[in-house]
Amino acid sequence: MPQNGPTRLSQIWSPTGGIASSPDSSIHSLLERAGFLRQSHAGLYHLLPLGLRVQSKISHLLETHMHTLSASRVSLSTLSSPTLWHQSGRFPSVRSELFQLTDRKGTPYLLSPTHEEEITSLVAQTIHSPRSLPLRLYQITRKYRDEKRPRGGLLRAREFLMKDLYTFDASRAEALRTYEAVRGAYGAFFRGLGLPVLVARAESGSIGGELSHEFLLTSELGEDTVLECGGGKEGGGCGWVGNEEVLTAGSESEAEADSAPGKLESESGREKRACPECGGPLGSRRAIELGHTFHLGTKYSAPLGASVGGTPLQMGCHGIGISRLLAASAAHCSTSVGLGWPRAIAPFEAVVIPGRNEDVEAAEGVADRLRAGVGEKGSLMDVVVDDRADKELGWKMKDADLVGYPVMLVLGRKWRSEGKVEVQCRRKGVKEDVAAEGVGPAITELLKDL
């Protein structure tokens, strides 16, 4: 996304500093210290300009992939009626997680944690012919869940931003083809970020349906356990990947769970997991759920009357947690000195830092050269100049490390004596002096695979 708006940090509110480093250096602490967000209340956060830039870039990329599915964007009301949730049969199982309220007339409402009921009701009122199918509708909107123990900052918050896609087809076969198309689009999205996301068979939980997959980023910060057969095909296994819950789903008692498929006893008597496909051993890792796809069948369309010719529509719902992805990608790319970002969603791809205040104009010249289209295939680079006159060079460089710009360009001593720019890329371990005319190609090369 080409840069719009201010190109100087003096014109962007970026309240870095002033917050002590957390003993555990948590990703939430880093995001606060780097000026991406601030906590407002328990489990609730304000996004600041740098955080909003990252969130906007994620949303823009998701829109691009939704267009490949011929999906139309909508914006559903945040307030929903409990009546719809009773009609779908879901209200009792999720009641404890709902924020509920009443208006001045005593009419009950709830803040939607998800929109299956509302979108199905909308489609039921408007779609009456098979010629209107297939239908793909998506939104990017805030969701609300009354988490009992919000934790991990944006990883598990009470208010969060999500991209939802809802699909409607005339037959099960068509719905399953749509499901695979969405899985492909999600895979392409995550590959574009360079994140090693695993696609795992999963349980559908309270949302329901007969088929679902999770998109998981392995991390010790994760609350999910992902199982892999022999470390995947590369590790000699059959390649099966699933959430731990899949192997014990449907067990009605502890005894039944102990004898369920997918469990083996080791020689020492300790429980080991067996692959449900080939019987081989399963390895396990902690992971963060970033996305989830569901084939819903007629779970919502039947009770809510979304049908054509008397036949309930086949539905799918597919979500990606944008707020969670922001935190998870930062955690995945961070180092001991600060945050890190995939190039595609970094607040800026590069920062240019003048060594002295009188070098700001020269720094603008370097930045303009990059913004003018010397990037890969002539693309524009998203560059900012740190022109803050009240900060010293050393402070600015440490701040740049904390924020996590993929590339840092410093106009230091070599600039004044030889016209060379110091180019740093922390994630690739690069620190070199480059002549001004060679900066564009050098940055283009560094940004590859980031």
C-alpha cells in the first residue's frame, strides 16, 4: 500500500518512550512501548497511528484476496437481537460470553461476537431465486466477547477487529467447492505475509457445521495445541495436521476418551498421540489461531428460513482475526531489541534518519527517491523520515529498532564525508554503507522475502 499522508515522523503522533520495559518483554509490552497501542480497560485497547497503519494494511490485503472470490463487502450492525440467536439455537451455549443490554423501552440487544444469525436473516429476506447464487459477502468489523480472563493483549481481547466471509450456495457440492476456494485464498494471504502458517483440521465448536480448518501460527504464546504427523511430509510423516481437540471430540466420558482413536500408550506408560490417518506418532506444538473456515451446511439457513424453492441454502463462514494477526505477526518477527513485521504490513517499509537536523532535507531526498518507484518492479516504497528535532541520533536509532521498520537508513558520518548511507536490516543481519545512487536497488534486495 503506497504511503498516504505525512512522510515525517514529526507529523505523526507516535508516543514512544516513557513506559518501562516489562520483565517478560511480552509482545503487548513491546507494542505499548513502541507507540502502537494503549490499554483503555481490561481487555480493551486504543490503536494509535502506527498500530492503525498496520491494521489498515492487513485489511487492504484481505480485501484484495476477497475480490479474487468475487465477494462483496457489507457492514452489518454491531447490535443484534437475542431472538435470532434463540432461533438458531445458539444462545444458551454462548450466553456467558455475550455483552447484553436493553434500550429505553426495555428491548434486549447484544453486541455481536459473530454475525451468522444476522447475515442469514438478511439473506433470507433478499434471496429468493437460484439465479442469485452463489453469494459471497464479507465484512471487516469490530466484534465483542465478554472474555472471563482476557490476556495477551490483542491475542485475547474483549473487543477485536475481524474479517468475516459468509458464503451461500444451492447445493452441498457447490458449497464444498466454495470452501476449498476460500481455503486457497486464505493460504495465499498468509503466504504473502511470509508467515509459516499451518492449516489444521479443527472442531467447529459453538459455531457448528460438519467441517472446519484452523490457520495456526506456531508460537509459545498460543493457546491451541497443533498436532503434526512426523513433523509433516518433510519429516517423514503422512502430512496430517490437526488441532488437539479433533482427536478427543465426541468423547462422552473420561474412559471413552482414553480409548478413543488417536491415542497410543508408550513403553513407559505415558500417553502418546497416534495419527488418525496412518497411525504414526504425532508431534505437538503450541500455536495461535489466526483464521478459521467452517462449512456450516444448513445449521443457520434452515431455522432462519434462508432457502430457495423450499431448500435451505448451504452456508459457510470464514474468519481472520485482524487484531490478533497484528500482535501475532509482530511476535513472530520480533527480536531482543524490538518488534518486527512482515514487509507487507509494517507501519513503514523503511525509515530514513538524518544524523543532524540540517540533514533533514537530504534525508527527504533519499526518501523521495525510494517513494518515486525505484522499488521492485517499479513499485512505490512506503518510507518515513524521522525529522524529530528534539531527539538525538542514538535515540532515533533505538526507537527505530523498537518500532521494527524492516529497513533503517542512517545519514551519519559517511554521508557527510563520502555521500554514503548506512543501511541496516536487522532481520537479515545486514549493516552496510551504500552510495546514494545505489540505495534503491539495495533496499529492494533487502525487502525481498521479508
